Amino acid sequence: MGRSQESRPFLPIREELEFESEEQLSIRNSFNSCLLNQRTKRRVAFVLTAAAFVAILSGLLYYYFSRKVKEYEQILLEENQHMKVTIKAGVIRGKFEGDAVVFKGIPYAKPPVDNLRWKAPVSCDENVNKCWNGTLDASEFGSWCAQQDVLHTPDPTKVIGSEDCLFINVWTPKHRSTGILLPVLVYIHGGFLMYSSGDWNGLHPQPEMVSEMNIVGVSFNYRLNAFGFLALKSLAEASPSKSTGNYGFMDQILALKWVRANIHKFGGDPKSVTLIGQSSGGTSELALLASPSAAGLFHRAIVMSASAVYNKSWEDAANDNKIFIKNCDCVRNSSAAERDCLYQLTTEKLEAAIPWDVYPFWRMSDSMDLPQKNLFDGAVAVVDNVVVPKPPLLAMVEGEANDVPLIIGTTGQEINIKPVMDFSNSTWEDYSTYVKQKLAPFIGKNVSMVLALYNKSELSKEPLSPQFSYSSMASDIRLSCPNDVFASKASQGFKSPVYRYVVTSAPSSPINVFGYPATFAFHMWDLITLFGFPPAFHYTPSSRDQSFLKDLRREFGKFINNEFNQEDAPWKKFPKSTALFTDSGVKVLDSNGYHIEECAFWLNNGFFSYGWIN
């Protein structure tokens, strides 16, 4: 059966197929040409758009990164400008530490060695007395001044440091306004004028401190012990001034002259220099206050736990120091021969000859105890008639001292840093027996009155204990009450204001500085706090300790910036008020003051002479 036409496949004849292909081809060609043109236009438009986008993006990226490069270059330029400083003596390169630029170990004098031993220091300059060539790398502290290693060994032959030691250090904030000079704080280190340095254990201006307080900090080394304070007749005879001793104070004065000449290059204001010294650093400030050679070199002073008893003549000291000549094996028939012998001795031989703890020469050990009658510490610093023409307190009263605003401070239990007696496991009877034994030769039966004075409720929150009462009593005799006399004399002789403070705030946990776990407001506690609890002391401050730090920096900062306002501030001039730095903030006592009754007793009974010396 045949299939229908609808079911058969459509097969065009050849002629028909050829005719339709040509027509369709023409249409297709026309259509494809149009389509191609449209696609080409779209591609061109896309390419142009992409090119424009890339051009714009490239421009934006170039603009952004070129600005960043310029900013970075500017930062580098500013940093390099801060890192490199040119002074008269040469070029110095410092380094960044935290928020500060630090310059360490800058020589401020020629090495005081050979024929410059026991002579006035010679400043560095760019010509004859050049101290370095090229650019000085000021990234490390310089050598300490020669000293016995008394903090680590009793062996007098163990010597650390060098005679080539006159270096100065500067801390300046990294971020400071161009053209604005900052107040300068110059730290003078302590150590009985016998040991330590301007960088010992981190006790110096810190990067975070200068940044927070917006100041420029300075510390320096000065000659110590026999190299800095040896008074001898043979040395005096060869001196142009016919005097001797106090070479360390000459170093300090030259360091301050260096600050006056150069500190503006580090962003500091040479017309706004505040001294801060603790212990014998504070004693140094007394010498500088009394020294005509230091006039105009500083404008304020914060004196912490200084030795107010300063009246030894160089002649008396030279007589005492004959033991030194004997220890050196330099006893000769003439002064010239004696000098020749001394100049030939090594550093180690000279250090070993120091009468460190031999009565009555430079004795130190009993200063952390109640006094023994007729036993006085030997003087290191002297009244030499040149650098220090007269005793500092006398110079103040007679109007011959450098009249600048003062803050004078002490701590409540100074001797707790390393007391001779430890009553922590003793009874009140043990304590009373010891006090009577020590003080009866001075005051007889009045010892009972003294025991009662120190058995009453304290201004601090420390619970009464034999150790606390003993520490308070000995500290009043040795430091607190003599510093009241210092503040009183300065107030009488100065037109500038004098302020007084006492620290009763104690560390939150024991802190070991010299081999004893101090728990009260000990000698150096305010200094350690001010400098931010340096890591070398292995002490973790509590929030209470941090509050004490803030109180110190706030009050000292106002003083450094000359912002104390007598009318508005509760802390007024001494003797109208005394500021107490307590565990709960700063409290101000009126003219009745701190331990007024106790100090009146000690001073009225002749104990002023038993205050700390050096």
C-alpha cells in the first residue's frame, strides 16, 4: 500500500534548492554584516570604557600612593632629623625607644685621666678638645665612673666602671611640635657620692615618662669617691685655686653648661631647666644651690631625701684623708712626691685604698640606724671655698645661694631600705630595750617620752609595729627633721617659693633594693615610682602604686611647667603647709605639719648633727 504525500519527507528538487540558497545567503550576509558592525561597536565601546576606567583607577592609585610615599618620606625625614643632631662638638645619632628619641653616652668632657685626674673637667669642642670623630653612635650608655662594686661584693678590689666616664644622656619625645621648646628635667643620681650612675637600674627619665609629661629628660655621670671628692693638702698645693675636693660637683656644673649650650637641639628649653636629685643627688643640689659657678644654669629644683648636714671644710677632710694616703702606700716627705705617687696608681689601687667603712672617714654603715653618741659619718662633699664657698644652709640664710623655687621631699621610713635592726619578729619589749640602749646616752630618762611619741596613730595606714616605729624614729633623726631645717632656712633666705612633701604611701608588696624586703615608704620609693617602676627592681605595681605615680607626675609636672598657683592650690609654701603623698592621694597638712612634735624634740636635743652626710 503506498504512503500518503504528507508522510513522505520533503526533498526539494535541485533547481529549487540552489535558488533558495543564494537568496538566503544574501540575507544572511546582510544580517551578519549588520550584526558584526554592532558587535564591533560594542567591543570598541567596551574597550574604550575599560581603558577609561583603568586610566581613572591608575590615576587614583598613583595619587593615593604618591601621597603615601611623600608622607612616608616626610616621616623618615622628620625621624632622621630627630635622630641626628649636630652640636658644637660634632654630629650625634640617637635611636628610637618607645615614644622617645634617646641619645646615650654623649661625652660632655674630655676623659679625666692621666694629668686630668683630680682636675677641673675640660669641655668637648670641635677643635682642640674634640671628643669624637665623624658621627657619634649614641645608642648605648657610656661607662660608669670608677667605683667599688659594693652592691654585689664586700671585696674592695672588685672595681667596676672607668675613669673615662663623663657621659650625658638625653630623652626627647618622638612627637613634638616644631619650634616649641619643652621644659627640661635634669636628673642627678645618688649613691652617697661613692657609687651608681646616671643609668643604674633604669633610674633615669623614661621614654613613656618624657612623652607623657611632655618634657626633655637628661641624666649624666660624674666622678665619684676618691676620683670625685678626694680632699688632700698635696692636691690643693698644685691647684690654681689652692683648694681641693668636689671634682664631682665641677663635673655636674659642666654637664649643666652642656645642657644650656646644646639642649635646644634636642627640643629642650635651656631657659626652663629643673634639677631633680635623690639622696646624694639631692645633696648635690644643695651644693649647686650654694655654688656661684652654677648660677643661672637651672631654674627650679626638686630635692629628694638630701643630706642637709653639709659643713665639713676641705682642710678638715684633708686631715681625715691621711688614712687614704697611708692605704695607698704614698706617704712621702714632700707634697710633690706624694702627688707623683698618687698619679701613678692604677684605678684599682686607688679604689682599694678608699676608707669605705672605717671611722671616722667616709663611714656609711650606721646611717640606717639610730645614732650612737659622738659617732659621726665622715664627709665626702666638702666646703672647698671655691665651688662651694660656704655651707649651703648658711648661704641660703645669708642670701648668697642661687634663689630658685624648691620642692624638698622625704619618705616616712627612709631607713627601711636596709635597716640595721630587723624587729619584724621581735616584741615591743625588744624594741624598747634597743631604743633605750641607743638613746639614753643622749636624753637619759626622756627615752620614755620618745617611745610614747612613736607609739601613736600614724598619718599613714600602716599598722603600728616595732619595725615601723623604729624605722620612723631613725628616719626622722637622719633625714626628715634635718630636711625640715633645710626647708625652713631656704624659706627664710629665698624670695622664691619653697614647698615640702613627705611620702607615706608604701609599696603594695615588699620590694628588695639592697638585700632587704622593704615594706614601708623607704628611701628611693618615690624615685622608683616617678621613673615608672623600672624592670630591674622586679616589682609589679598595683593600681594603688600606679595612683601614687600619677600623683607624683602630676604635682611635679605642674612645678616643672611653673604652674603652681599659690592662690588656688591647696599645697602652699612651707611652713604654711606640707603635702603628704598617701595611699589615698595627696593630702595637705597645715602649719602643724608632719611630725612637728617629734622633730622639735630631736632638734632641741642636739640631734641635727646626726643627720645624714653625703
